[in-house]
Amino acid sequence: MLKHYINLIRVRVATDLKAEASGYFLGLAWWILEPALYLVAFYCVFALGFRRGDEGFVSFLLIGLVHWKWFASSIANSTTSILQAKNLIQQIYLPKILFPLFVVAGNTVKYFVTLILLFSVLLWQHSLHLQYWYVLPLIMLIQLILITACATLAAVLVPLLGDLKPIIDNGLLLGMLISGIFFDIGDFAEPARTYFNLNPMAVLIGAYRTLLLEGELPAWGSVFYVLGLSLGLLYLSIALHRHYDRRLPKLIV
């Protein structure tokens, strides 16, 4: 049965991505162009507007934007994934957790495409360090677990608590501002630095920068804190999905 659901995710994601790409004149290139436009816009604001354009700022900014977009897009698009499938789930049985997983898998494919842009910019700026390249997949895996936990949790809670969606949307906006995308958390003194690092995305973005820009290993204590938090949220999400899986079709009007 698990193999069947994995194959279903694969087919659904391939179909959705193909349909999305065909809807754009530039096709798959848009997945790279979109974060590039984000980069240009934020660079103009922070580098030119606020005079924050020190050497290497483009690479610094792009690492934050690419990994934040993977997280935020997955969460934002997952919040209504079960609600949007209400006609289907009221006719046939499918585990409701599949619907946010479709979203996460699709956004993960897009993320790997945007890595082409990221590594191209890092190479162009001569700022790429890969001494510990083998650690990078581990950080990506931890972020994927965090995304999966948050996305599936949001997907099951929004049908139960309708007012939660605008809270999540505004929370993502706030998260973008406090995750160290536009500034280096290391520049802050204690206890502000510790408070910032309670944010799991701030820790992960910092870990990517440490690996790719400095060629050093990340702070493992912080990384494993994120892993523990992610696994805890994933456990909670799975428990809620099991409890409400067959009740959700009746609760969704």
C-alpha cells in the first residue's frame, strides 16, 4: 500500500508540474527566473536602498531567499490542500495527508531546479566553498523534514480552525523578516542572537551559509535542535491526521 501511495505522489507531482510549466511561455525556465526576480528586487531594496551591498551580499541574500522560498511556498500552498480536494475526498477514500505531500514534493522539485541559479551565482561570485559538501544533503534532509511536518500540520488544522489560515500567512511574512535572510544573525549580541536561533529556519539558513560561503561545519547543537523540533512536529502531525483522517470529509462543508 505504501508503494502505491508513493507512486501516486510521483504521478500527481509529475502531472501538476507539467501542467504548470505548460501554462508559462518560458516553461521550466520560469522556476529559475522567479527567484532571480526576487533576488533583483530585494537586492535593489537592501543593497542600493539601504546601502547594505557589501562584497558577497548577492550570494548571502540568494542562499536565504532560495531556502526560505522552498519552506514558505510549501507551507502556504499546503494550508488549503485538503479543502481544495473536498469533492474528491467526499467520494473516495484517500489518506488526507497525501494532499499536502503532493504540494511538498512539487515544491521540492522546484527547489532543486532553483539550485542551478544558486550555484551559478556562487560560482560567478567566486564565493562557493565545498570542503564539506557531503554535509549539505543532511541539512537539506532536515529542512525537508521540517517542511513536511509544518505543511502536513497546517493542512489538517486549517479545515478544523478556519481562522488559522490568515494567521499562518501573516506568520510566514513575519518569519521571512526574522529568519536572517537579509541580515547576519551573528552580528547581534546575546541574548538577541539566541532568540533568533530559536527560529528553525534561521538556524538552517545560517547552516547553509556556513557550509557554502565559509567552507566550515555548522553548529551541530543548533542543527540537531531543528531536527528534534521537526521530528516532534511530524509526530504531532501524523497523530492528528490519524485521528481526523476519516472525519475530515464530514467536517468540511
